Amino acid sequence: MQPILIIPARMASTRLPGKPLAEIDGVPMIVQVLRRGQEADLGPVVVAAAEREVFDVVHDAGGTAVMTDPDHPSGSDRIFEALNRADPDGRHDAIINLQGDLPALDAATIRAALAPLQADPAVDIATLVAEIVDPHEIENPNAVKVVTAFPEGQAEGRPAIARALWFTRLRAPGGDGPHWHHIGLYAYRRDALARFVSLPPSPLERREKLEQLRALENGMRIDAARVETIPFGVDTPDDLARMRDLFASRRT
């Protein structure tokens, strides 16, 4: 496959306005995420900027950015516009949507997101999950769960992969067994992304406020790769302070 990594970025975060330019270890957060994408060594990395100041910061750091419509309703729409601007000839057949608030993400986790597309041509969209170890998280509606089950005996050295049957904010499934936390990092086949953004919001997507349900409601297949830890994201000022402390501790 010929992947391209696209990072959607906009300044109008509700809980942390100006988030892409928040400084972490002396560098704007969007540049830290850009570097994590480059470290994965999968293909070119492009920032889909909603504002000129984000574009300029990425450009000044030696990265690639494209301007996109600031009024896109979702990150998927933003990365689709950026894809067609950055790759109008269609050379890249897989698109990794790398969230712009994961500055400490490791390269192996990014590469794992591509594994389901590589494993089966029937997969339209790939994503990541990690097992929930905190029982309070199972009941937390802010922690999205994936209903899936991983088969035994998958190849050593490769991420375990299973079909994602459903996504929900509720405790699911019932009964004994593991529960899976959804990590919002996606890899799309190019034609699947084009189809997805052409679809209107679906009834259960609106009900659960989970965009990925639009794909499932329209018969698209999502597979999930299992990773061991949930990446730490930056959504609030407290998260930003913790992330700054994390980077500072790595220097000592």
C-alpha cells in the first residue's frame, strides 16, 4: 500500500481554544504530532489546516500543510479535502487520519492502524482498540467502547485484528469478558473515504454522536487492531499540563 498521513487541525477547540499552537517542550503541539507521524515512516505527512496560523507554523517547521475550508463539519471531511489538494493524482491508496492532539503517540501505534487494511482487502476502514483495565471507564459515556472479539492464535509479532461490530458509549457487550476502548485513529482506503464523506449523517450516528456508526449503518466494514495502551490525548488545560510534564520528564 501507498499510505499518506493527514492531520486535521483547527483552532476552535471548545475546551482548549488554540490547541494546535499550544507549546509542548518548546514546540507547538501540531508540530509534535507532525514529528510523530514522520517517525512512523509510512509515507508523507500533511497537516490539514483550517487557519492560516496553523499552516504557517507547520511550514516554518519544515512540514507540509494545506489550507482547508474552516467550516467542515468533521475531521473526515477536512482530511478528504486535504487529500485531494495534496495528492490530486491519486497516488496514495490509504489515508491515515492522525489526530492532532496526540503529541506523545508512538510510531508502532500509528503503524498498527494500517494493519487491518493490509491484512484483508475487504476492510474499508481500520482503527485501534485497547483493553479497558479501569472498571470505572466501562461505565463512562466519554469512553467509547468497541464491540468486538479477537480470535485466538493470531500470528506473533503482528497486531491482533478483529471486526468491529459496533461502537457505543454504553457498557457493551454484556456478560463476562474483556471490554475494548476505542482509540480514534483511523486508516481508510481511498475509495472508502470518498464514499464515507458523501453519505449523510445517519440516525444512530446522530443518536450516539459517533461518526463511525455512519459507516456501519451503510454496510461498510471496519476492522480494529489491538494495541496495549491507550494514547494520552490533550483535550483540556489539565491534559496540556500533564503532557508538558511528560515531555519534561523525558529530558531528565
